[in-house]
Amino acid sequence: MAAVESVVFPATLLFWSLLIAEAQIMTRPACQPYCGGIEIPYPFGMKAGCYLEESFKLRCNSTSAAPILTVNGIDLQVRRIWVDDSTIEVDFPIVFANCGGKERNTVVDLEGSPFAFSKWNYFIARGCDNLALMNQNQSTIGGCISICDKNSESAMTTCTGINCCQTKIPSYLKVFNVTLKGVDDGKGKREDTECRYAYLVYQIWINERAYGIGYYGQNEAPYYMRDWDYVPVELDWGIDKRVFESLVKNGSFDNSSYTSHCEILNPSINSTNQSSTVQCSCTAGFGGNPYLDGVCREGASLSFYRRNIKAKMAGLGMLLHFHSIPVRILVAMTKT
């Protein structure tokens, strides 16, 4: 009978080799590369000549104890920027209704910006007999409903339709606008005074922090998000196709380099901006910033490994953490 042995080995060397590979030029010359501990790669920047255009301008507020980096125009706090898969992670407000004075119904509109909500976000809503709807351009584009079971409320660590519901979001979503309302409980009653809240949240983060599928355990289930104000959300971004074509035409971007590749993304059918965007990434075996000049340097990229991890997660639900040092990888070895 086969026995399974779990072998744990430190991957410190792997971690640092990846960091070294990533330690390449990511910004334009004479541009501030960090705000606090957050890297600011081109096309982002904080002053003229450092960002590609105004929509990629960031603001660093260093007057607080910990510097705060925000995106120009949409006022969301930046957690990190990934250039090789064209994503940015931000703190995103939770929407509350009837929650003891903690009322908030923030509408986040990304129209006219290079950003869209990533498919790697969940839409989660909490409440008793709660209907949570996502709206865009006066139309309902998604949502979910949860039925009531007050006896199990405090013990909830999953989100399967009882007191909590979740769903995927539409592709290239540009506006987050939520409506929360009560529904008939099946006994002819409808309660609109219950505390309800809803939020978008980055899938990897919520799987780790709330559902215990990762490093952090089950101490922050959706029930406890009531005590939070913000959660991480991932945004996709890209360069306007017309801007990209002008960069290629004037020689600022080498679109023929074998070290990187770019693809054109069609606009969302729900978006009022019908211009396509371009996303670039380094070819396997190369790293750095493909947006600087279109040429990546030899060496693997952390973002390349991150994309692979996402792909594995999509099929297997696997997680690997680059945040802990030393990194430890669990390898299951089968012996006969």
C-alpha cells in the first residue's frame, strides 16, 4: 500500500533568486521608485515625465506615519503593482446598510481610466434574507441572494447561500454600484432593517484570510468582515491602443522584441469607453518591465511565477506564499 510522506524544505534560495531577477530597472531615470515599501513601476509615476499619462499618475502622502499611495482620479489606496501581468491591488470600501451607524454606499466608477475590475475578485454579500445586486449604466449586471439562519450566523466560515452569498463578476467590469434589500422570508415577511453588507474582494486574499485555504486560517470569515472598512481588490490595467501605437511609431517601444509580447483587449460591452487597451508581459525566461521600452532582460520574473500560481489555483485551488521568509513548500512524495 502506498504511503504519503510530507516533506518540508526551505526555499530561501529560490525566493532570493527571484528577488534578484526582479531587481531590474522598473522606472524611468530620476523617478522615485517607491512610496513607503510599494514599488512604482512605469507606466506609473508621481511626477511629469515619470508616468505615461495622467491616468497612471500616483500620489504619495508621506505626512502620515506610514506613507499612503493612491491612484490619481479614483482615490483608491494602492497595496502593490504588478507590471508583468498588468494588475494593481488596492484597498476597496465595503458597502454597509443598517449596520449600527456604519452606513456606506460608495460607488466606484473606473470609466475613462485604464483600470477594470479583475476576474480574480469575488462579489460577496452578507445578510439575513438579503438580495445584493450589482448595477452599471442603470442595468443590473449580477448579484446573489442569501437565505436566513440566525442560529448559525456567528459560526459561518463559508459562503454558500445561508446568511452569505458570493458570485463571480462580469468581465471588464468598470463600475461597482451595489443595491442591498430584504426579500420575502417565505412566510410572507420581509425585513429591511437587518444589517447587510457587500464587497468585492481579491480571490486569493479571501481564500487565505477568510476560508482558511491558506496561511492565515479561519479567523476572519465573511461574518467578521463587518468589523472591516476595506478589503483588497485586484484591478486589471492596460495602455490605450492609440497611445501604444504612437509609442511604437515614434520608436519609444520595440514591438518586435522576442523578449516580450503584447495583446489587444477589446473593451467591455458595458463600458462607455469603446477604445481597446494593450497589455504587455515578458516572455518566459525574461524579466523586468516590458512597458519601459518593450525589451525584457534575461532572468525569470516574480510576476511570471505569480501568473503560473494563478493558473494552478484556477484548476487546483493551490496557493504559494511569496510573503514569508524563508518560503516553505510542501511536497507530497508517494512511496510504494
